[in-house]
Amino acid sequence: MAADDTVDIAQLTPDQQAALEQFTAFTAQEVKDALPLLERSQWNVQIAIAKFFDGEGPDPLAEATAAQDSIPPPTAARHENLQESLLAASSPYQPARANRPDPAPRIVPQPESTHRPGLMLSLLLAPFSWGMRFFSTFFRTFAYILAFLPAQVRPRAITASVTSGWKGTMGRRMLLPRDTAARFKREFEEEYGTPEVATGLPFVESGFAQALDAAKKDLKFLLIVLMSPEHDDTETFTRDTLLAPEVKDFINEPSNNIMLWGGNVLDSETYQVAAEYNATKFPFSCLVCLTPKEGSTRMSIVKRLVGPVSSSTFLAEIQTAINKYSPDLASARAERTAQEFARNMRAEQDSAYERSLARDRERARQKKEAEAAARDAEKRALEQAAAEERRAALREQWRKWRATTIAPEPDATAKDAVRLALKMPMASGNGRVVRRFAAATTVEELYAFVECYDILQDAEQGGDLNEKGAGEKPSDDDYEHDYAFRIAGLMPRIVYEPKDTATLGERMGRGGNLIVEDLVPEVDDEDEDDN
């Protein structure tokens, strides 16, 4: 904010400079004009803004000083009874108690209810009903015949009774409020417009209650125009006043904030509006708006125009009322905008807080889940390690037990012995092992020999096998031994399974060469891809 040439802002305190900057930013007022108003408002920004939009009221201190200088003499108390109050209220020469505009009622058309008389009453009224029906039929026929006469000779009452729509009562159906407004606008355009150019009046195509609610919501002026097609001044008022160029331009000006609603008193809704708004003479016009300065939240009638008036008078009266109440509506709009801005700001802050809180909750949840997953993984790893350790212990116990059950090697003089040459895996470091087995030895016995070969070797070098392999066989419920290798013949290649119950004599004959192959554990395709 740039300092003004005639104002030294450096002499102001920091709080006063902040108040000045906030006031000028909100009102877009010059610094030299803003400083006196802020000083009169004791540097309160809210009071200064309210005075800027609503105007400054009288100074209480000045009024108190003036009151002390000239104190009026006390007046005698006024006593009146109820009759005098009613007479004073009804008399047009008495001043009004409060200079407030009349409230604008909200009209909601009610459907007409049909009451059927009783049987006896229907019998008594039957002659009158037949007489009215006969008279109506005769009048319609007569009016239909006279309708063919030229317009200059034809009576106006006949024209009004025969012609439907804008200038007629026959055949006019009761519609919904929105459809009634659309029909009024269409008939108005057909009557006073031309096929090439419309009238240019922006009539609202909605019910009266909806138009009143929209004007109240948007803080606009609602101009109500009620017409009676059978009235002699309707056409003159419409063509010379409503359709005057200056009136149309004023109504269509967006800055004037005018909504135009019109109706035909032959319609039910418009008739109710005319009754509630005390329309005693047509054409009838009134201006309705919200009057917040009067302390009311209802719509009020701020101007009435009854009967035919000239376009200049109509425009001057409407413009005067609008100029009077426009500052109040502008202040209400500014207040509503500030409230809406504050509400949106609070909503955005609440939304941002909720989003931040949700992110914090999500991070806490993810952290808790990660900690729980880490604990579960650690627990599973410990359980798996314990299980592997226990299985390794049971496996070692089984090998020591199984080594004690393997039959010793037969003598060289045994004729039915089977001589086998076993090529051990390179990882075991045993190389090639040659041993004789009894012909009745099973294939599983051969597997057990290969599994316990290192224990047998240690027993041969160190002494007693029972001392080395002392132990009991693990129970079948705790441990089931699986061989991690396979024994196969070379040529032709034949794999001998450990569950094979055949003997070596049946499978090998007198001897053979075998190879011991370690089994490679199977891996999933995903693990292979990862590797």
C-alpha cells in the first residue's frame, strides 16, 4: 500500500496501520478518506466498514451535549381508550405510528373445492339451474352470431365474452402457476408485440410465490403488474407506459436488479394476488423488495402505482423507490457475501483439517499394520527356525537309530552277495563307494545305507556303533523321514524309489553301478522370475 502525499502513515501505530490496510483493501477507499472514518470509529475496522456501507448515524456524545443545553419541558401523559385508538388507526388524517412499508404476502393458490348440495336442496334449486343453463346457452348463441360483425360495430362485451385468451372469460382454464405465467406472457406478446419484434419485457415464467422467493433470495426488486383485459385503460397503459422505450430500458438494465412478474386477474392466482395486495383499480403496479433496515426479514411493498400513469411518472416513482432501498440491499448483499465467504472459508478449513486428520489416521494405521506385520514375520521366522531346529534334531536322531539297524557287509565268500559301486554326490566328498550287500537287502535298506554312510564310517574308525548312535527311533507322529536324494542306474537309466519293496538281488542281480543324485527343491514360477 503506497502512502498518500498529504498523510504521514509512519506516525500511525502498527495496529492502526494494519486497520487502515484492512479497511482500504475491503472498501477500496482512498487513504485520505479512510483515516477520518477510522478515527471516528476508534480504529475499529468492523464499525468503520458498517458506517461506510450503512452510513453514519448521529453522534451520541453530540446529542447528549445538545440535550443538556436545551431540555424540552415535560409533556403530559396521553390517555386514550380502545375506541379512540381504532378511530385514530382508521382515520386517513392521522399520522402512521411507524413509517414502515406494508408487508408483501406470499400467495400460494389453493385448488377450488366443489361442494355438492344435498338431494333436497338440489331438487329445490333445479328450476334455477335449468333457467341459468338456458340463459347461458341463449347468450352464447347470440354472442356467436354477433361475433361476425365488424370490430367497430361489435359491442365490447360481446368481444370479451366470445374471444378466449387475453380478452375473454369463456374457455379460460385454471392451470398450474408456472403454466399460468407462461400463458400470460404468450398472450401479452401476441396482443402487444409483432411477429418480427417482441415486446422486450422480461416477464418471469413462474408462479408468484416462486418469483417472490427468488427476489428475496437474490436480494432483487420484484415489479408486479396486474391487468384486467376488460378495463378500458389497460391497452393505453400497456402501450404508452409499460412499452415505452425508457421504461423497458430501465427494467432490462441488469444493475437495477428488477424482476418483472405480470398476471391477468381472470386467472385464479392473479385474482388472489390482487385481493391480498388491495388492488382496487386496474392496471395495478407495485414494487416489492426486502427491507432489512426496517428490522424485518419479510418482503415489503415499497411503492404502489394504481391506475393509468404516464411513462415519466411511472419511471420516476419506481426509480425513486429503487434509489431509496438499493443501498440497503447492497449492504445486505455485501453482508451475505462476507458471510458466504466466511462460511466457505470455514468449510475449506474444516475440509483441510479432515483431510489432514484422515492422512494422519492412514499413516498411523499403516504404521501399526507394518509393525504388526513385522512382529508376525519375526514370530513366524522364530517358529520356523525352531521347527527346522527340531526337525534337524529328529533327523539326526533317526539317522543314528537307523545306522544301528543296517546289516553288516557280507563276507567275500558269500555266493549270493550283490556288489554295488555307488557314486556319491560331490558335496558329500565321499567319492566312489564299493560295498557288498545281501541279496535279500531291500532298496530302502540301500537308501538307509547311503543316508547313514558318514555315521557308519565314524563308527568303523571310532569304535562301537551303539555308543555313537545311541538313541531311539522318533515316533511316527513326530517325524517322518524323507530322503533328499535318489539312486539311479546309469545304463539304462533307472531310478529306484526308496518305497520299492523289491530286493537288490531281484533288481541288480550280481552287481551294478549306481549314482546318488541330490534332489533340487522345486520353486514357483514367480520365484524363478525374481531370481
